[in-house]
Amino acid sequence: MGRSSKDKRDVYYRRAKEEGWRARSAYKLLQINEDFDIFTGVSRVVDLCAAPGSWSQVLAKSLRGPPDSPTDAKIVAVDLQAMAPIHGVVQLQGDITKKSTAEGIISHFEGEQADLVVCDGAPDVTGLHDIDEYIQAQLLLAALNITTHVLKKGGTFVAKIFRGKDVTLLYSQLKIFFPDVSVFKPRSSRNSSIEAFVVCQGYKPPEGYVPNMSNPLLDQQYDLDLNSLEGPNRVIVPFLACGDLSGFDSDMTYPLQLEGASGYSYHPPTQAPINPPYKDACVLKKTDQLAKPSSSQQHQPSLSCEATEPQAADSSTQEATHQLDALTIQ
């Protein structure tokens, strides 16, 4: 597979590199704003689970403009992982389930609360939809929990959601805090993907509600009858699919030379990973130093149940091989 193969397969991936975005997910936030106008009147924003930083790039460009332009907009990006700096964005490396993280966000806003909180976080998917939907739901509720600490009344919350049979449960929990909740599918999100985004507007917590980090939203005390309601009592989640036939199809393969566009040229990714766990394995592979099975091991399956020692690989090479194998499985 050549280095331009992925450019041909995914037009949004190609455009992201050409326009300087760190990931194709930047277009999802741009398209959400096109339909919901979530950036208007916003001066303080929190980007949860921000790495590698494409949403923070969109926020910085939309709210702060060029690096030399005067602006009062403040953007705080939060993630457990470190990410490369972005001009105009304050990075906070922390856990969104910790109260200290919420306090750190408020301190960067000088005691004030945010106008907008966004979260594009997602777990490493397993391919088992029930498990993936459950873990994503827990991540969304954790993001909602810290949002109740840092978002001002009337503010907006945007987060990724995996649509499944329990989406009505998440919708009902979000409706406790937001009178206006919609599920939105951007054009740049693949039709084959179960991902969508909840856009929650008009933050209005219940009277007397006191935010805390004891995770009251994750106590598993759910109403089992919620999804069994029928007829007029059934909860219908508003779902919006944006775009029309004039836009790019994120599931379609396009030629490298688009009609009416300038000549194609390959662009490397805008920001490479800082320190990926597979770095050593990649170096050894490029220098042909990875351990290789002998010809007898390749053609003769072992009949013994006992573990055998590798014949010609030092400890560092073995470790790099395991890292590369783990990356391939993922």
C-alpha cells in the first residue's frame, strides 16, 4: 500500500492534511457549528479528551483568529496524554473524573465558568458493539459530570455518543440538565460508524443540585422500564443527519485528482505522535532488526505444549516484536 492510498480512500483525511488539521475529526466540529452555531458569543471553552488536538485547533482558529489578533477568548484543553502545543490553547494534563481537574480549569478562567464544553473522547473500540457502546456511555457521563462543575447556566455541551439500544437512557439523563438535546450526525462521520454527537444547549441544572465528583450519574440505578415504553409514552430521541448530495461522502473512495481542484500532491500528517508506544518497534523494523522465526518454525507447527525460547533475539528485540504484534492486533 502506497502512502497516497489512504488519501484516495478518505477525502476528509486528505483535506485535513492539506489544510493543516491534526485529524479529520476537525470537520465534525466545524459541521456541528454550521448547523447549531455553537461558537457565537463564546469566550471561554473547555475541550475534554483533547488529544491529538484537532478540535482545539478549530476552537483556536474560530474564536481567536490569527496569532497576532487581539482577543479575550480562552481555551483549555484537557487530556491524560500530552499533546503538541497549539497557539492560544492552555493545556491541562489531567483526569476528567478528578475534582482537581475541574478546579484547574476554573483557575485558568480566573474563577469564571465556561460558555462551551466539547468532548470528542472515545475508548479504544473492541468491535463488540455492546461493550463499546457501554464504555462510551460511561465516558460521556464522566464528561457530563465534570461539565456540571465548569459550565455556566445557559451554556452548551457537545460530546460523542455511540448510538445503540440504550441511547434513550443517555438522552433522558442529559435532559435532566439541558432542556434542548439533539443527536447529530456530521457529514464527515462515516455512515458505517455508529458514532454521532449530542448537542446539549441551555444548561439548566435541577434546583438545588450541587456538583460533586462521586459520580452520581454512574451508579447503575437505571429505570429498567424506560426503553419498554410504547406509543405516546415512548421517548423519541431527536436525530439530525446534516448535509446533502452536494457534499463529500465519508464512506466513498475519490480519485486523488478531484474535479475542479488543483493538482494533487502528497502531504504528511500535520502532527506526528509525540512518543508512541510502538516507536522502538518501528525503528527496529526499518533497520531489519526485528526477530524473525526460523524456516523450521514457519513450516512445521510445534506439537509441544511447553514454551520454547527464541533462538536469535535479544531482550530489546523481543520486546519490540511484542509491541509491534500488539499494534497489529489493535
